[in-house]
Amino acid sequence: MADFTKAGMQQADRAQVSQTIQEASAGSKYWQHQQQKSEKLQQQIDQMILKQSTFSLEQLQQARKLADQAVDFWEQRRNTDRSFLHVDMDAFYASVEIRDCPELQGKPVAVGTHAMLATASYEARKYGIRSAMPGFIALKLCPELTIIAPNSAKYRQVSGDIRKIFEQYDANCVAYSLDEASLEITGYLKLHPDLNPWTTAEQIRKQIFDTTRLTASVGIACSRKLAKIASDYNKPNGQFQVPAQQDEIIRFVRALPIRKISGIGRVTATILQDALGIKTVQDMYDQRHLLQLLFKESSFDFFIRTTLGISESDDVTPRERKSISKEHTFRPTNDPAELLEICSILAQQIADILCAYRCSAQTIGLKLKLDSFEIRTRARTVYTAVYEFEDINRIAQQLLRKEFPIRLRLIGVRVSKLQKQRLKQTKLDDYMILPQQDE
Ligand code: DCP
Ligand code: MG
């Protein structure tokens, strides 16, 4: 199902896009499996509805009291003194390609392959085309679409250039991918009293454009998470500020559909909506007593903080990441070339993230979902941590080749044992494989 909450997708004809995808995704096993999955989810929802009907008035009142105490607890810890910008390039790969080939200006353009698109220009999004969609389906939605093969080296060059700009504002800026970073500008603003968060965002966007001829969108807020959400508000080529005041923050978050909150995925959203009627963050706040009764403490706490727009922490040392993974679901195939291609696109995505994080990985793993839905994992640990696309791809493809012949519907690539340094791989390392434990 296409994700119409993505920027630029609002104009697409939903019914027609869904129909085209369904027709092209023929293969009843997929739908059968979706069906089973939703039956299980439905049971969970039914149980929750049943449980709700057993609560006494006293229990509900007590739960409301506890929920309000949690609200007070977090309100006392609210901090609106810090300023964050979340910068995200617009239709990144596609914009780079259009910049370098002006005939494409104003035309629907996607970057990727027959098997999978990495992204699409805003022009292409009007047709419902988006990242992770197979190129052949995109061409059905829009036959005049131009699909360009990814040029990773170019995107990294731009990523390095914008990174240098970000570091002028925050030496500890956090990059989440090649095109997206979070900056704390609290310190910068103290040194530049003539600027404010809004004008600083304008200045950064101008600097990015002058350096790269590309546009970016910026979210401005007093927490990283709010800034990220805000970065999507005036996309493309815009900026949006959540004022650093308690009432404004609450107004902003309460209006959001719960799916816009990072940490609330499809399953949680379905449960909240179907069992509790929660569609927006305001609904979540209104039902806080039920959330207190039905969910475990840590989830409840997360929901309460969400309704207040309060992050757990905005400090730079986020929980050290243990692994990075990317996966892709597709129409089942046993075509070795197609499987190797998908594997290689995922290896590229992982390499890009490692590049943004400036780290390397010692273990490279594969997750394979067979046509039968059986899941297999394979992994390999090498002596010297790797980070280049070529190295990750070679190891991932070796693992995949060993499984041939195989008919798959999903491939995932996962790297773990992350290291904070990047040492050049030597040829010798290929032969120095550490004893293997499948993770
Ligand atoms: N990307 C990818 N595969 C995905 C998602 C993204 O290869 N499933 C790549 C291509 C994108 C880049 O990462 O250009 C940045 O991802 P974004 O989610 O920021 O998407 P865009 O920058 O393309 O579009 P937007 O304007 O919505 O930010
Ligand atoms: Mg982007």
C-alpha cells in the first residue's frame, strides 16, 4: 500500500495507485499471508476491547489519576531552552540527477532500478511513485517516467559538502543518513545574538543551495524529535517552526495523526485505532487512563511523553546503535540476477548509513524470507571491520549465492559489531574470517 503521508504524495489518486499495485503484485500467497497476519492482529484487538469492558469505574478513575501524575512528572522536566534544526534534502538522489541533467527539470524522475526505486522527484510523486516501489510498477503508473541508475559517489560528495556546512553550526551534529541531519544551534545562537532559529534555518538553506544547487527543508523546534516532524511540514524547499512554548508544542503534537510519531509503527497504530479509537495524539491524550491500564509501563510512559511533545533525551550520545539493517519485500522470484541486485541495493543503503555515522561493521548478515514465508538468517564476521559498499556487497552476495537456488520474497541486510573507526580493508582480511556464530 502506498504511503500517502509522505511529502508530495497528497495529489496522487489513491484508489488507482492501490489498484495498479495490487494487479502488479499478483501472487495469492502474499495476500494469504497478509490475511493471516491481520487475523492475529484482530485477535489482539478483540482481546483488548474485551478487557476494557471489564474495568470498573473505580479502576478507571484510579488509572486517570495515575496518568495525570505521569503528565505532571514529565511537565516538571520539560525544557524549552534548547534549539534544534532538522535538515532534510528534498527528493535527494532525484534532485542531484536533475541538477546534473537540466532536460529533466519539471519531469517525473526516479532514481533506482527495475527491482526497486530509491526515490522519486516531486513531479513523479504526483503519480503515486515513491521510494521502495519497484521500477516496473512505477512505469505502469507513469509511462513517461525517467528512471536513472543510482550514482552513489555523487550523493556522498554532496553529503560531505552539506556536512561541512552543518559543522559550522554544530560540531556535534548528528547525521541520520546521507541527506538528513539534526543540529543543535543553542550554542551558535549565543554567539550570534543577531540571529534566531528561523533566520539561522534560512541561512543554512541558502548556504546549502549556494554550495550544491539543491534545496533542503528544515524543521525548527526545542527538541530533536519535534524538529524532525516539522521538517516535513513545508517540504519541499521550506521550513517550519514549532514555537518553544508549552501550549504551542502541545497544540502542534496533539493535531498529529499517530502514524507521524516515530516509534509508532503500523501494528501499534492499528491496535490503538481499532481497540481504542485513537487516531490522533489528542485522542491518545483523551484515552490516557486506558493506555495506563492496557499497556506496559514503558509504553505508557512513551505515550504520555508523546502527548506532551517531550523527548526522553536530546543529548548527542543516543543509545549506541548495535546494528543497522535494511530490508525489502518484493514479488517472489528465484531469478539470481534480480536477487543479487536487490541485495546490492540494500548493501548500498547500509554503506550510506555507515558513511553518515562514520563507523564500520565487523558482522554482515542476511535475512531471507522464502516464498513459503520461512525465514533464514545468515551472517559472517570478518577480521577487519568493513564500511565500503564493495566490501559489504561482496560479503552479502557471497552469503546469498550459497543459498541458490532459492525463491525469495524478502531480503534484509544487517550489519553489527559496529566500530567507531574506519580502517582500510586489506586483501588478506578476506581470508581471516572469525569463527562464525549466526546471530
Ligand atoms: N533512500 C533509499 N531507499 C529508501 C529511502 C530513501 O535509497 N527506501 C535514499 C534515496 C533518497 C535518500 O535516501 O533520496 C533520502 O531519503 P528521504 O527519505 O529523505 O527521501 P528524499 O530525500 O528522496 O525525499 P524527501 O523530499 O521526502 O526528503
Ligand atoms: Mg530527504
